[in-house]
Amino acid sequence: MNWRKWLDGFAIAGKGILLATKEKRFWYGFIPAFLFFGLLMNLLAGGLSKFELMGALGFTGSLKIIGDSFLGIFGFHQPFLDWLPVFAISILQGTLIGLIVLLWNKKRENNTKNSENLGSAGVITGLIALGAGCPTCGTTLIAPLIGAIFSSGGLAITGAISTIVTWLAIIIAVLSLKRLGEETYVIIINEKYLLRKQKERE
């Protein structure tokens, strides 16, 4: 494997992401995705227990749980080691969605489609949803299923699987960021070059 090529690719991807943050359309995708995934992962941090509690507490109690989970995105009332992985994954997923929205719009302007990247995003979204929680904050969506199959030993198994799926989701997200970041860099630099050439002709 050519490590120099990989490192150069990540450097270009980083530049592409920085360029993307200067585009409004990037933030149209990033902000909703960041907030949605952060809220979802905090709600699922204990399996389905929060949803069961919301059903028991009624409307006012449910709003409080949702509000606390929303504030948890920014570290309120959260242990640091529990908050950090959730925040990092929310940033990664928000950046991915932001880049996809930006690229889709730019390619649409050029009469092209980006269905392949949108499909990749769906896989990443699914993996992150399955590994929602974090390595230190307990169980996730799969807790009820594993708990039913393995009884009392299910929680330990669920924690291990949650950790594996979460890290797998992070790795896939980082690799996808590399690919999308490189593509973003090429498109934006090309746009700037064409715009400069057009101004020179004028």
C-alpha cells in the first residue's frame, strides 16, 4: 500500500472539507444531520428504556426527556467519556451529510447525479444507528433483542457489539469523508479556475 498517496489523499480531503465549510449549502446539510443524530444517539444510549419511560410519563415528561437528550449533544449533564464519542460521531455524520448535500447540488448544477454517494451515506447512517450509544454508555437499539435471547448475559454482549459497530461506523465514515472531501476539493478548485478564466476573458 502506498502510504504517501493515502496521506496526500487525506490532506486533500481536509482542504476540501475546509473549502466546503465556506459554502452555505454545506451547512444546510450539516446542522440538521448533526442535531438529528446527536439527539437520536442520546435517546438510544440506554437501549429503548427512554422511549418506554416517555410512554409512561406522558407529554410533559416526554418533552423533558427529549430536551435533556438534546442538551446532551453539547455535553450538558453528560460524563465526558460518554459525551465525546457521541459528539464525534454526530460531527462525522453531519459533515458527511453536509458534503453530500453540497456535492449533490453542485453536480445537479452540472446536470449530473450523485446517487452512489447518497447510497453510501445510507449504509453509514444504518451502522451509526445500530451502534448509537457509545462504548461507555451502555446499550443501543440491539439491547432488547440480545437481552431477550441471552437473558442476563445479554447486556455484556450488547456492550461489546455496540462498541464494535460504533468503531466500524467511525472507520467507514472517515474513509467516506476522505473520498467525499477529495471530490469536493476537485469540484470547488475547478469552479474557481473556470471562474477566474471567465473573468480574464471579460
